[in-house]
Amino acid sequence: MLTSVGDWLLPTNQIVLVVGLLVAAVIYAYNNWDWFRITVDTVAQAIGTAMSWLWGKVLKPVFEGIWWVMKKAGDIAVWLWDVILQPVFAFIWEAAKILFTIVVVGVLTPIYLAFKALGAIAEWLWKNAIQPTFKAIGDIATWLWNKAIWPALDGIGKAALWLYDKAIKPYFGEAKKTFEALGAAGKWLWEKILQPTFTWIGDKAEWLHDEAIKPAFDQIMKAVDAVADSFDDGKSAIEKAWNKVQDIAKKPVRFIIENVYNGGIVPLWNKVADITGADPLKKLNLKGWARGGILPGQSSWRQGDDQLVPMRRGEGVYVSEAMRDPYERARLHAVNSAAINGQSLGAFQGGYAEGGIVG
């Protein structure tokens, strides 16, 4: 039964419908139309007659001939097996058994005889040579153990026991008493002589350190600190005086720095500072600053100025805090390069509140 209109569109349903209609039409025509029924009966009778003739005249004789050939082939095969093949295979099997027996007997018999002979020889050797030899060796070893080795070991053991009882044990007893006496003497020496002596020396050494050595070294350190402070004050005074000289003598500043400061003051100061421990002075490097640059190191504005730097009138100064920024350091070099080459500084305009102008 069709459940939906969509089932009509299925190819299998359409085929079934067509076949059903054809069968119904054939049945209707056969039952109602005489000419159709006569035609169908005539065709069916003709087909039956043709099939009967085909079976009686063609297919049946062919199948009977094939069956006769197959029976003859079976009879021939049975005769061939009974008369020829079976006797031949039976002969071959008997010959193979006989040949295998000959080979096995011919190969294994010598080996068996050889092993049997070797066994007899080995048994004779064991009974007549090896066993008597081992027995003789065992008897000799037993005699040696009973008559020589054991008496020797027994004598050694008795000698060792006598040596321990008569010599070693008494000696160790006396040695123990000697060590106990030495221990008691050492204890008495430590408690009665050494410990009181070292205690007295420690007390005197502590008094000597507290009352004599430490006060003396304290005074020496105060003197050294005073000398170092005086050199620090001297360094500050020299720097202040040098700043005044720099203000007065700007034109011959290179001569003064190279000959007076670098060549005179710095070497003398550093030699004395090596003895007193004061901070050394550094020489000023006058090379490489004609086109501007950055002094090495870092400092704080609280430390004050500590460099004598030759400069031209109109040059500016960056503080050390600004130079800690890599960007500012790069911008300083870029500004100097642009100014020296006559380029515009519009791209570098900004505030320089913490800078200064010399001259």
C-alpha cells in the first residue's frame, strides 16, 4: 500500500505497477478475447512441441552420450589403477622401505659399533687406570693430612697459643698499665700546670689588648682618618681654586690643563692618596671633543662638579641624569651632527630646563 504521493516516484514502485498492469491485461485478454486465447494456446502448444522434440532428439541423446563416456572413463581409471598403478606404487613403496632400511643399517651400524667400542674402552680405562689413580691420590692426600699437614697446623696453633699466653698477652697488659699511667700523668699536668698557665696568659693578653694595643691602634686610625679628611678637604679646595683659575684664564686653558693639572697636580695627589687612602684624581682627556660628545661615567647633582672640561662659548651642557636615558644620548649625537652640517634643528626642538650655557 502506498503511503504517500512521493512513493509513486520510486523506480521500483513504478516497475511493480507496470508489471501488475501487464499481467492483469494478459489475464483479461485471455479470458475475454477468443482470438487472443487461441493465439496464446497455439504458441504455448508449439513451444511445448518444440521443447519435447529438443529434449527427445537433442538434449537426451547428448546427456546419455556424456554419461556413457564418463562411465567408460571411470571403468578405464579403475582398470588402470588395479592393473598398472597400484602394483607399480606397491613395488615402489616396498623398494623404498628396503632402501631406507639398507641406508639406516649401513650408516648407523658403524656408528653404533664405534660408540659401543668406545664405551668398552672407557669402562676398561676407568676400572684399570683412572679409578686406581684417583684412589691412590686420595690415599696419599689422606696420609699427608693425617701425618704431615694436620700435625704441622696443630703445632702452629699450639705455638701461637703459647706465644699469646706467655708473651703477647702479658706485654699488652703491661702496655695498658703504661698508657693508663701516661693518661693519668697527662691529666694531672693539664689540670695542675698547663690549664692554669694558659688561663693566666689569656687573662694577661686580654688586658694587654684592652689597655695598651687597642687604644694605641685607635689613636693611629684616628690620625689616619684625620689625614685622609685633610686630603679630601685639600682636594675640594684645589678644585675650587682651579675653577677660579679656569674663569680667569679661558684662552690658555689647554696649556694649564695639560701642564699644570694633568702633569703636576694629578700625579702628586695620587701618590699621596695611595698612602692615605684618599680618592684619586683623574686626568682630563682633551682629545675628541671638538664636535661635542658625552663624558664617561655617571654622577648626581648632589656630588657637585668634579670635571674640568674645555668648552667653546655658546656650548650647552646636559646633566648626568639625562644622559642615563639611551634616547637622550642618541638625540644629543643627532643634534650635534645636524648642527655641524648646517641642517635644521626643528625636529629636535624641546625643553632644556635642566641644561646650562657656558660663557
